[in-house]
Amino acid sequence: MEKAFRETAPFFWGDRRAWALPEAGGAGAGEELAVGETATPYVDIKDKKGEIVVAADLPGVEKGEISINIRGDTLEISAEKKKEKEEKDEEAGYIRRERSYTRFYRSVPLPTEVDKEKVKASFENGVLKVELPKTKEGEEVKKIEVK
């Protein structure tokens, strides 16, 4: 039954992006990443009267490592964190070098048109906040009577 639903849902509901968000978690929830794996950060999405507000958890990331794009009706958040540490002890005869790489990526379908020129973003204590002003308030719903 579930398989049949998954196969037919796009036919009845249109593009799945419009009604389903990818799940965060796994590596994005604090677990270790496998080599080449991308973490999916947790996000909070608020639909306020005049704007959409998206908050994304990006632990350990610096402001300069974050990239934000709006592509069509989708907000894209990505960040890359590279770290390298080297220790040498010539008397003991060893060199220790460790590297790590973490990539975060999340796309958020926007429920309405936004003014791309007035988008604001701030980053504090590992949380990215993106404020997206709506271009027009949602239209009123008009109920149609069936006769």
C-alpha cells in the first residue's frame, strides 16, 4: 500500500518538493560523517504575516564559510568547514597530521514569492537566520459552491 502511495502521490499532489521537506538528522544531528558525506542541518521555518523566516543550525561553522542562494522558489543553504592540524616532535621522530572536512547543505522550498533584493541573513552562536520578505500577501481563499 505504501509503495502504491509513493508511486501515485506525485500524480495527485504535484511536485513533492512543494509539500515535503527532506529530513534532517543522521550526521547532521551530531553523529560522525563518513568521508564525502554531507550533513543536513536542522531548520525551523516560520511563515509570518509579511515574511518567511528560516533558522538553520550550523554548529562549528564560521560566518565566512556559509553560502546562501535563492534559485527559483527554493532557498539553498550550504557551508563547508575544513580543518587541518599538524604536530611534530623531531626528537621522538614522529609527525602527526589530521584533517577534517564537513559540508552542510539544505534546500527549502519557499511557499510564496519573496523579494530577493530585501533578503537579510545573520549568523550568531551557530544559528543562521534568513529573513525573506514576501512580495505579496497570500490571496484570500474564495469558497466555490458546488451546484
